[in-house]
Amino acid sequence: MKKHLVYLFILFILMTECDKDSVSPSRETHVKKIFTGEFLQMDMDYPYLYVAAFTDGLWRIDISNNEFPLKYLPVPDSANDIYEVDDVAASGDDIIVTTYRRIWHSVDGGETWINSEDGIEEFYHALSVARFPDIPERIITDMGLSTKVYWSNNNGIMWHPFDTGIRTDISWIKCNPYKNGETWIYGSAGEIGFGTPYLYCVEDYGKKLKLEVDMADQFECIEGYQHVTSIDFDQDDSNIVYLSVSSSIKSTYKSIDGGYIWRELTSDTLYVYRFAKDSRYTGRFYVVSSCNNIYLSLDTLHTFQWIAGLPEEEEATMDIEYDIEKENLFIAVENGVYVLALADVKL
């Protein structure tokens, strides 16, 4: 519930930035809504896209089918209207889900579930969970209201704590697919909207702290709503990291030394809120602005070409995933998921 309230607070802040969007083009585009429901997180495990839809539960979308058929996967908590589904991490039939006070594990594609918290010393609220791309059975979760992350090397059957010394609360997790065992954790700790932003990196599959970034010094982020909104990595150099922050109009940054030193990228007057890197090309990104305009950047987030827009009534974007197989961009907003068929867009 707490993470959802933070989203709503950030939406209010971002709407004040909409006048900074450099264009207001027609929104008659190839964007199509494929899921309607409350939203928190997405996870892509081709041919499926999983949606952790908060009080609307867990859903699976077949993204190999152009009709995008949906299937509801009743997690015990959500099925009984007890708690919300916060995040999901899938690998084949093996699915891990976090709800408000539980972690659930399925080995049969979501048909049955078991509680999966062995080894967790004190359960607060595991908001986010992720699998390491090189070894999917290795999983990491961040325990809110504490200084610990938990890692598992057997699909969450047994968890092991690692105390980072960094107090977290409302976190997002992103694994670096080009540097085995490296994970970035970011979010806000403290009161909703007014806490302290944080960004740190753990390595060795959750067993060692690599670094903590000084958010105030590097990005001028002080308040809780001024936090990292997207992070991605470079397929040509595993030490290059890109991120966006919700703090200023120059909202994109790049590090070439693995995250120790950052420099601003954006030279255009665009408020970048979410982005996804196209790993087939150097410097190619798909970007969603705070006003839900969708752009293409071919020069590593320096300048932008408008390609589409979401309906004006939609709120700010919550997540973004790019499907290389079919060249579809999936964009999640507060009340659903859209798809943009890039093959149909004249770039």
C-alpha cells in the first residue's frame, strides 16, 4: 500500500512539469491498451509479460500473440482480498511474487502457490524482487523498513540476509545483465513523498555492497520524491550505467566507471521519466516523458524524436519494458498497460 501512495504523490509532482514537454503533437498513434487494472510492476519472461497489479492481483499476458490474451493467476493473498501483489519475478514455470506481508512461490506457472520465507529473520515488507539474468534461480529482494537485502540461490526456497547498512523503505530493483551478480536498488526511505532518496549497488549476487551513491551530491536529490525513476546498462561496456531522476529538467545521467561518478546527459528541454534501452543498437533509447509523450533517442539520451503519445487522460508512466523479439514497447500507467508496435511507427 505504501509504495502505491508514493506513486500517487510523484504523479502530482510530475504533472506540474508537463509544461516543460517540448511538443504537444496529435495522439492519434499506434498505442493500444491491452490491460486495465491497478498497477505496480511488470516482469518480462518471453513469451509472457507478468503484471503485478496491486489489489487487482497477478496477471500474465502472452506477448507472442498479437491479440495479447490475458490470464489471471490467483495468488493466495490477492485471491482472498487480503493483501496487494507488489512485484513478480518469473523464469519459465517458476514464479516468485511479493505481497504486502508475504512472499509466494509457484513451480507450475501460477496454478498453485506455497509460502516462501524460510531464512527471513524479520518480515517487514518485501516490495521488490528480481532474478539474476545469468542464473535465474538466484533471486534478490529488498526488505523495507530495514537495512537488509535477502538473496536466494534456489528460487526462494531458502533466503539469506545481507546487511548493507543502508536503511530502505520503498525500493525498486534492477539487475545488470552484462555484469553477473550485480544489482542496483533505489527508492525512498522515510515519510511518503518526503523521505530520503537512495541508490546503491550490491554485487556477488547480493552478498557484498559495492557502493552507495550520494544522491544530493551527484543528482541534487534531497526529498523523497526526487528519486531514480529508471536505470539501464550498456551492452558494449558493463561499467556504463544510465539513469533518470525525478529532480530537474536535466533528468538523465551516465556513469562510465560502474556508478561512482555521474554526468548529466540531456541537452534537450525534455523531462525524461522512464526509458528502455534497445540493446541491439549503440545509443538507442525509447523514452516516456512526464506527460506521457513517447520519444526515440539515437544519441544516448541527448536529443529526442517524438514517435507517439498515450491518451491525455492517463497518469504518469509507472514502468516500461521493451520486447526485442516483436519490437513492442510496453508502457504501464497507474490503471493499465499499453503497447506501442514500433514496427508500425515510422522512425
